[in-house]
Amino acid sequence: MKKFLKFSLGLLIASALFVSCTDDDDNAMPTLSVNKGVVIENGASITITPSELAVVDTDTEDVNIIYTVTTATENGILANADDLSTAIDQFTQADVAASKVVYVHNGSQTLTDEFSFKVTDGDNELTGTFNISIGEKQISFFYILNEGSSNGSLSMINRNDEVTNNYFSTANNGVALGQYPQSMAVNDDYAFIVVTTASGAGYVEVANKIDFTHNATIDGFSYPREITLAGDKAYVSNGNGQDANYAKENNEIYIIDLNTMTKTGEIAVGAGPEKMVVSNGKLYVANSGGWSNDDNTVSVIDIESDQVLETITVKSCPKDMVVDANGDIWVYCSGVPDYSNWPNVTYTNSGISVITESTSAVTSYDLTNLSTSGIKNIAINKAKDVVYFMSDAVYAMNISDTALPTIKLIDTTFYGMDVNPVSDNLWLCEAIDATTPGTVHVYNSEGAELKSFTVGTMPNSTTFSY
């Protein structure tokens, strides 16, 4: 399997952008701006879109940008969406934009396919090869969110392990991402980055996924923390969790319409809501207590009606969550901190609480020797049957186990932890301080370090994008 993944990945990287071109002085030269290739499952079909194949021509309409297939696919056919049984040898950029160009795999036991083409605007011609990997979908980009100090940033790592720091700023003519970016999510079209500012004017930055240029700003938040996508809606947790006297104060979840990129409502929850996850049509919200550190509940919301169904008591200060293969929710609770002996911080009633989705019953495990300073402290593997968590080290626990493990998987802690949903590797963020570049370490599931990357300051999480 490892050989197959490396083979498919190499082929996808190798998509040829140019092999030859001609230019007519009276007609602007077109640019083959995107030629990424695609990855499909065996026997499946896939629509080729402008995000995989696109020619840009300043003086020619898409309908007049014509592709001609010069070498046909061998393990399937290129077809029009209106007739998937008949091979085509010509199409336009307008056809690609209208989702009319489809590759149909024939089900053979093959790992790759390709077609070569020439494309013309009537006077000028480009040629290239479009690669097709048949098998498991691969991650194209790894986005590291860096909290920073006065300004946070985004680091992008591509599948060649090439790092581009300040990626958002570079894509937007030097405009900074903002102070304390906290969480991130992506869908097919957009990237959503929650920015929590010190001034109490947080917002969600919406960037175009293809190039990370600015698309929209969703504002009106006081202290936004996490974002979760559910269909055509997004949910953003918001609030300090305290009043001016550090007394507990409940907060809210804001509902975002992803069609209009606007807030459409809010849902009252506990104090200091942080991470949210979806299981069986329900949104689970970890109410950490925020700055007051005195909540120990999870709010359960029906995502169709956006009404609170119930509130479940767990260990103290729940901050992070994952959903396992059974649909059950694993809640990481960091406990109530005691700073009186700083820098030796102690935590009371910390642990992991497991909520059975079907009954809302709770089973809790005590965490001791807690030493991690981050809030993104739990992750789950691809099969969703092994949970990774941090206390004084990184541990791995099978979801069928009835006690926390005592053997350390990785004998140190990190500021954030995520799992690659394809390779099952752990991506662990090491944050030094607000002025020193951080490091992302990649470990396999056996706890061996594979590689590392230098990124921005205070990295807290990795988002994986296909």
C-alpha cells in the first residue's frame, strides 16, 4: 500500500504544465494556469473542473479555447457528461467550466491513466498531459495556522514538502491575516479562518480555496474560537466566558449561511465554547468556561432546527473533541488550572469524558501529570478506532479499551495535534514563543518521527486539503 501511495502521489505531482507552445503576435498568448490532475476510486467517474484544468486567455472567450486529445486514455474514456458511454476527442474551456468533461474509469486493476492534448485559441497553441491517479484520494496541501503575536499567519506545505510561509499575506498583496488566528476549515470552494483579536473584534476570513485570495469577511464576533462546517451552514463558537469580575458568563454559537457568507442566527450555550463536532445530525459544543474556567458541560444542538436538545456534564474545562467509529464523542477536558505556584501550574478534575451518542451516557477517565499548554490536545486516526491525546506525553488509546494507556507513544507534548486522514501520520505543532518560528513534526502511528518543517510563530493546528 505504501508503494502504491508513493507511486500515485509522484504521478499526480508530475502533471505537465507545458511541453511546447507557439505564439502569434496579434493574439495574446494563452496560459495553461492549472493542470493538477485528478484522483479517483477504481471503477468510478470524475468531472474535470477548472480547479484541475484551466487555460486563461485575456482576449479569447472560453468557448473558443479548444482542447484536442492527441493521445487518448487507456484505462477509461474521456466523455461528455450527457453521454458517459461515448469517448470524446475535443472539448472547450467552456465545457470544463460547465462540468461537461468527465473521465470514466473502466474498472481495470490499474493505478494510473492520462491523456495528452493540445489547446488553442485559434492562433496560438499549447500542449500538455493530464494525469489521473486511480486509488485513494491524496492530500494536496497542508495548511498550518500560526497564532503569532501582533499578526498571525498561514503556512502552506505542498505534497513536495515545500513550505511557503506567510501564504495568505503573499496571496493578498501583503495584507496580514490578523491577530491570533485560532481555527480553520475548508470545503470544496473556500477556506474559513477564525481570527480572535485582542480588541474584541474577531472575524472569519473567507478565502478562495484555489489561490487563497480574499473572498469575504464575516464579522460581528466578540471572541470567536472554532468553526465547524455542516452542509450549507457553518457554526462558530464565540465568547470570553466571563464578565468584568471574572464571574462565569454564558456565550453563544453563531450560525453562518455559506451561500451568503452572513450570520443568520445564534444559539445560547455554556461559558467559553470551544471545539464543536457533528455526530448523527447533532452538533456537540465543548463549553470550557473560557477565562472563568468554571464550566464542565457539552451542549447538544440539532443541526436541522438549530435548537439545543440537552446539556451533558463532563469533566472540567472541556476544550477539544473527536468522534469515533461508533459516533461516540471523546471530550478532552483540561481541568481547572491553579496558577498560584507559577510556572508550576496544576489542574483539577482534568480528564477524558466519552459521551455515548445513542444514550448520552458519560464515561470519564482521569488525566494526571498534565503539562501541555495547548488546547488542541486530542485527535483520532483514519479508521476512527484509535484516539491520540496529550497529558505529559502523547498517548494512543483504542476506543474499546476501558482504561487510559500508561505507555507513552511520544515522550513529549506539543501545542497542537492532528492526524492526516489519508496516511494516518500525526502532525504535531511545536510552539516556542511569539517571536520564534515554530516547527511541525510528522510522526507515524508507531511514534517514529518522519520529518519536520519550520513554519510561523505559535503554530496550533494543521488543516488537510484534497
